[in-house]
Amino acid sequence: MGLGLLASRTLKSSRILHSQYSRFRPIVTKSELQSPDASSAAAAAPQPETTPSPPKKPVGGARIHVTNPDDAIEVSVDGFPVKIPKGMTVLQACEIAGVDIPRFCYHSRLSIAGNCRMCLVEVEKSPKPVASCAMPALPGMKIKTDTPLAKKACEGVIEFLLMNHPLDCPICDQGGECDLQDQSMAFGSDRGRFTEMKRSVVDKNLGPLVKTVMTRCIQCTRCVRFATEVAGVQDLGMLGRGSGEEIGTYVEKLMTSELSGNVIDICPVGALTSKPFAFKARNWELKGTETIDVTDAVGSNIRIDSRGPEVMRILPRLNEDINEEWVSDKTRFCYDGLKRQRLNDPMIRGAHGRFKAVSWRDALAVVAEVALHVKPEEIVGITGQLSDAESMMALKDLLNRMGSNNVWFEGTGTNPSADLRYRYLMNSSIAGLEKADVFLLVGTQPRYEAAMINARIRKTVRASNAKVGSLVLLQTSTMTTSILALGQKHLLRLLKDAILSAQPS
């Protein structure tokens, strides 16, 4: 009681002294001690206004499309005016202004969830911080990202996310390229106050490509939205409520999408990682080489990460005109054929039906022995789609020496030597598929033959309700497709619906 009364009186006395002597300014420099008149005159002189530093460049990945200048609006981000197109969110406005807003659930190619609350910013006349990823930007809006309130909000969100997150960074394959690591260091506190038991979640079996450690999951739902919106499969979902919610498949099943490896890239933590790459290398040990995918005709932009002469993993590169930022599983995981499944030695089937490696001399001796007992017209040479010209010429010379001229090309479609003008004239680009009103699939399965083309078609169908028709019965499709194998009546109906949908209402 006595200490409280003493502190109250001391505080009251200091307030009285401050009010009585508030017109005096304390002397804090040596020059003010030597010439107090000059210092007081300098203090009375009007101070020049400090010009703020010029605005920053847009954050990498910020895409600006202003088709009509009249549709642009002006907002203020940390005191700088920024012009943005109508319909953009506060987070996108900050990116254009050069301010990087932390986020976990937001992804520019997925729908907005707004459940991580990491992107909280302060907006003038708003009673509390707002989620910038879900708040549409309005004309004249004043956005503040560097205030104590916004910093405290981000710090609190990080603390909540780390409550149940295990300390697996030394053994996590995401270490060194983890969003949670980076944002914890940049926006988090230097200590935690949670002392209770952390929860644990049973890992899911999503197949041979994606490894799961669901205890690390922060429920951002990026993987769920990607599977539903981009891949077109309903394999993942959110189960439970509150502290018991988790990402799962509801029933024990594998992830059946040909784009499943992309959930590894978009996962902000180490909950979903590459199973073939598990515990193989750290990202700072790898050397990246930018190149083009050769497993299909799409030409997806990729980056090959290698350590020494060994290819360790393949990642997609951003290219808006071709593959955006996705890549198929065939492209991502084809590198295992360079080492584990590569045939370096000839093999002969033994007595028990198993192959064994032998020398080239022994293998050629077996071939010569068999060839002597076979008629020339019964000998056939088969070449594949990825064979080079020198190998095919060597095969043809060998068959001609043996008296045979039977060379078969393993492939589908027309003659590979045909060079028809319609193959390269009046064709659309891959990005141009988004402007189409109708798609007609003739003898093709785009989901399995060109997964990135299928993803682009599905994106167009979801955005503009474009019509898709097929002249063959598709095995499985990720979009609504009309089967037109019953006659020309269905084809004409498809074209009529496309024309009517393209006309302005």
C-alpha cells in the first residue's frame, strides 16, 4: 500500500513539473552548450519537410493487367499512391506497391481461403486489422503495413501456428526453403509461451510420390484447393473442427492425379514433401540448371537440381505462356530412369526365367546364334518414338545385312515423316486456349498424354463455361465432356451451344 501511494505521488509530481517546464527544451549536443542562442534560433526555424523515399518495385510474381485505364483506382500503401485495376485485393495492391505481405494460405492461382490470418494489415477507419488477401481494395483506401498493430498481429499468428508445430527443422526436407521458417524469423517473436502438450496427427498414404508428415500441417488448405480446382480430383479435404481438424482423404485412398507432385511445391511447410527425394540432399547443396522438359511435346519450363553429376530433383519454372508454374508427375519424377532403372549392360534370360547381366560379347553371340535359325522375313526391327536417327540407321543396316527389310516404328498417329502444312499453320498457342469457346478432342486423352494442356483446358472451362467434346470415349476426365461418338447430331449441338454462349446477352 505504501509503495503504491509513493509511486502515485511520484508520477503526479513528474506530471506537474512537466507541465510547468514544458516550454524549455533540453540541451543534448555540445554545440548547443557552446552557443545556446543559435541552437534556440535553429529550433524556432521551420524544419524542411522530409521527402519520403521513392516507392519500391513490384514484388516478384505480381501481375498487372489494366485493359482500360478508366477502370483503375488509386489507393495509398504506407503513404505512397498506387494505381491498380478494379477488383484487386489489398494484398495484390501491396505487391504492386513493392511491399511483400507474409502469407500462408494465399496463392495467386487458387481461390481465396483467408484462414491463416498471416496477411493482416491495418486499414484506416477499420476498427481492427483486416485480412489483406480477402479484402477488396476500394478507391482512396489507406493501407498501412508497417504499424505496431500490424506487426503485433503477425507475431501473434506465428505464435499460434508454432504452438502445435514440431521442431523438426533439422530432419525436415523442407528445411532451407520453408515459408514457416522464413516468416518466423522475419515476423515472429524470439520466444514462445506455450507449455502444454503438442498434438500429433497420423500420416496419410497418398501414394509413392508424395510423402506426408501431417503433424507439421498448418491447415492452409492449399493442397485441397489445388486438387479440387486445378487437378480436378476430389481426393483431399478438411476433416474435423477446431484443434481436431486435419487434412485427409476421408477414406483410405491414394491421390490419383497426374499433377499430384505440385502439392509439394505449394505446401508452405514440410507436411507434403517428395518421397523419392526424401533425405537425399539439402537445397543449398544443389546446383540448378534451367532447361525444357522433353517427356512430351508441351515443352514445360523446368529446373534440374543436381549435386555433382547426379540429378537429384526436377522443379517447374514460371512461364505464363506454357506451363504457368505447374508440371506433370511424369516430368517431375522421370529422373529416376537415369540411374535406378537404366539398362547399362545387356541382359539374357536365364534358366529360371530371370534376367542376368552379361558382357557384350556373350550377348552378341546369343543374338548371332538365334539369327542363324530364323528366316530373314521373320526378323523385324522395332524402334521407339525417342530413338535417334543414328540408332535407327544402324538398326536398318543390320536388318539389311541379315536379309530383312522389316522396320516397325512404335507409335500412334500418322506417318512420322509426314510434314503437312496444317500441322503448323492456323494453330493456337497454349496460352491462347484460354480464349477458346469450344474444344473438340479427336483420338486423344489429354489428361494422360499432355497433362499441362488438360489443366489449361480445365482452367478455361471453369472460367468461361467453354464446351468440351470428344470423338472417343475418354477413360477419365477432369471436366464435363460430351461424347460425340454417336453421330454428327451431337457435334452440331455442341457447336450450336458454343456459338450461343459466346454471343453477348
